[in-house]
Amino acid sequence: MTQADYVRHSGLSKGHVSTLVKSGMPLTSPEAADQWRGLTSRRHNRRSPTALNAPPSVPVATTGAKSSAEAVEAAWGRLEETERVAYRLMTTALENGQPDSARLLAIHASAVKHLSEGRQRILDLAERERTLVSGDWVRKVMVEHDGAVASLIRSMPRLLAGRIAPHDPEHAERELDLWVQETCLRTLFETNPWKTTKTSV
């Protein structure tokens, strides 16, 4: 079994599976890997029963050999695994009527909250590093770019008419302006993915 096989089996991220393998998780079979993870989680929980209540950090910058993307993926994997472990502990406690069920329920709620906050921090980091950009940013850039192009095209008839037809610049300007309005700017508008109203460019 490869790491990719176990990613598909477990639903964990590639970075998290890679970290587990480096920590000793076997890849002989999905069952063996699942059993190793379960034993490791139980040993961790015995050492630190309230560890799940502390939010795993999501790095906002890295300076080592590992890239920001890899570090963020690994951190996201830890957040996901924390929520899964918290959920298993909570459901087991509720099914067995354990006296600490309420505490484990609160721990799972905290893990879900950290997962949501971590997701937002990852998106914010990706947007700052331009590995992911928001639709609003893309729209702003496109509108500014298209506006500059449209202004340049509108000025073309007046600027070039005399050079194209010095003997009759007025006629050249009218023909160029007609092409700009009916063909060029209309095409820009019709192919604009952000258009919301039928207004000219």
C-alpha cells in the first residue's frame, strides 16, 4: 500500500499521512495503519487527557526547508486529526454513559471551532501569498485592466486618424470610431465574465 492509497482510504491530507509514516505508521495494509493510529492516539490521550482542548497552531510563515504550503497542509492535517480523535472519544463516552461525557462533548466542540478558525487562517495565508486569490480581488484587477484598455481604444480614432489618412482625417476618425464602438468595445463587453448589467464598457 502506498501513501496515496492510504490518503484515499482515510481521507487525511497527503502531508498528514507523510508525517504519520515518518513517525512509524506501517503501510502494510489499511487496517494495520488504522490500528497504529488508534494505539498512538490512545497513548497520547493517556499522557495528556486535556491536550485536545488546546488549539493546534497554524503557521503563518516558515523559514526552513519546508515550504509554507507544505507547513500549512501539515497543520491542517493535525487540525483534522484532532477533530476526528475528539469525535471518537466523545461518541464512545456517550454510548457507554461515561461520567466525563459532557467534558468530552465540550472538547469536541472546541476542536470543531479550532478546525473552522484554522481553515480561515489557511485561506487568509494563501490569499496573502497569492497561492489563492479572492474573487473580489480578481474582479477589481480585471475591471481596472479592462477600463484602461477601453480608454486606450476610445482614444485611438482621434490619435491615429491623421496618420492613417492625412488627406481626410475626419473620415478616418469616423470609420475608426465606428469600429471601436460596434466591434471592439462590444466584444470586450460581451466576453466580460463579471458583467452584471447591459451597460457599455
